[in-house]
Amino acid sequence: MKKIHLLSAFFLVTAIMVASSIYVLIPLYASISEDTGLSFNEAVLGSTFFTFFYAAGLFTFGPLTEKAGKKNVLIAGFALAIAATAMLAFSSSATFIPLRSLQGFCLGCFAPVAYAYCFESFREKEATMLISLINMGFLMSGMIGQLISSAIAISYDWRTVFLFFAVAYALLTGCLAWLLDGRKHQSGAKSLISSFRSIFRNPKLVLCYILTFAMLMSFVSYYEGFHRAYSGIVSEEVLFWCKAAGLAGALFSLFSVKWIGRFGKTAAVRYAMLLIILAFLLNFASGSLYMSAALSVLFTASLSVCIPAVISMIGEAAGSDRATAVSLYSFILLAGASIGPLLAGVLSFQSMLLGFSVFYGIAVAVTFIGSGNQKSAR
């Protein structure tokens, strides 16, 4: 088997397992509260603190690779994550939230370092394929993480969930030590402040970051709003499987390389956003649970093409600042996701669909303006 195939499987599984830790607590709040003496709201804080420190990790580890090297950063980050995850299985009310925070920070090493590794180690087509698989894993993890957590907790207990993930991270660390090349870090790397100055002076990168913030925010808002709109109308089991239907759309990440190669990155983003608008407007007009579930496949499929195309655009535009730019991308993506539930709580499902349709419509117009300016410049 070719190394690229092994790396494809590794990055997909690792993305699922890393991002699943964001969601594993959702089925466990009551059990953790009862067993540790934490209140239910304090148990929920375990997810809040994880997400906050995960974002801090995303922001930290990308620039760190310029000095320490990508493979070294990943191994060190995962080693600490294994320790924190294993200790969570034996945590108490006093240690649970600090350990979740440490776990989140350490797991933040994966996304920015993996993206930068793909850009620097492979040709554009192969890098885009690997990035697409990583994003497919992230999109799938929202459901898979909860399923793994629920299944283990039902058969054993909540503490075994963390032991399972500690073992999984240990196996993945062994795989990355074998699969990833220990490339030397770049000498004479720019300072972090200098990199940020270059990034924010690049209008193409700024536009990409605005779209980045909205992409996962719209994804999380959609499913949170979907749940709020239909909760109580149908059973929780029916609601869960209707939401899970959207996972089929994540499989379209496998075709994103071909589409991006055929149409180009900007056009691929444009067409993907047009399909997102179509899904949202049809959903707005329908108001049906099962139509919403069906259209979620189109939405997720479109996002599965849009995300890797935007990352590729960022990696191309950033040049020597790629590691910092991709790290900032990961941070902004998660920041948008954290706003999603708040937005769904303020707006109705229908208002949210209409609002994001307008946003993506403006974004599509900007891609045409940008293309026109490039042609004029020629």
C-alpha cells in the first residue's frame, strides 16, 4: 500500500478521534454529575473549557512548528493529550475541568500542524485530498463522537470512555511517529507579529477568514436550530437520525479534489456557496422535518467542497507565513462554531436560514468581483 493511502486513512481517523472529544461529554453530563459531585451545569462547563482551550491550542501550535518541527510538535502534543485523557478517567470534582482544559489545549496541536504538513510535503492535488479527508473527519465527528461515548457508557461507564480515547490517541501517536517525515524546521522563520502583519495586509486572506468564520458557524447553527425547531414534535431518536442523515454529505469530501482541480479553487467555492444558498432557501420554503434532513445532505456536501478549497486558497496566498495562516484559520473556524449555538438561540430556524442565504449571496458576489479585478489587472 502506498504511503499516501496510509496517510489518508491516518488523517481521517485522527481527525474523527480528535474532534470527537469536543462532543463526547454531551451524553455523559448526567453520569459525570452524579458520580463526581459536580452539578449538571458544572459538568457542561467541561465542554466549554475544552473548546476554549482547544481554540488556544489551535492558535499556539501552528507558529510553534516553525521552531520545533511539525512531527516533534505533534508527538509532544499527543503525548500530553494521552496523559490528560487517561487522568480524566480517574478525575474528581476538583480535577475534572482542569484536565479537560489541558486535554483540549493539547489536542489543538493536530489541525494546524496537519494542514501545514500537507501543504509542505505534497503536491497540490495530494495536499487537497488529504485536507479534504481531515475536514470530512471533523464534520463526521459531531455524530460519531456522541455514538462512541453513548455506546461505551451504556456498556461500561463514563470513565471507560476516556480510557478508550487515551488508548486510541496512543495508537495514533505510534502511527504518526512511523508515517510522518521528521523534516527539519525552517531556519530564519519570521516572528509571529511579523507573520500576522503580513497576513492581515493581504486582502485575499482577510476575505478567506471572513468566509471561514461563517462556514462552521452556519453548520453548527443549522443543526442546533434544526434540533430546536423540531424537538418535542418528534421523538429524540427520530430527531437524532434525521440529523445524522447529513453525514452522508461529508462523503463528498472525497470528490472535492476533482472538482477543485476542474473548476479552480475560487469557482469551486462559488459553486459550493450557490448550492448552500439553494439548500437553505428550499428549506426555508418547506418547513418540513424530512425535507430539512434531506437538504442537510446537500448543505453538508457543499460545505465539504467549500472548506478544503478555502484552506487551499489560504495556504497558497500565505506563502512563507503558511503555518501561522493555517493556525489562524483553525482558530477562526472554531470561533465561528462556538458562536453557532448562541445564534441559534437568538434567531428562529427560518430566520437563520434566510440570514445565512443573504451572507453567502454576498460572498458569491464578492468572488465575481474579485475575478473581474484579476482579469482587469492582467
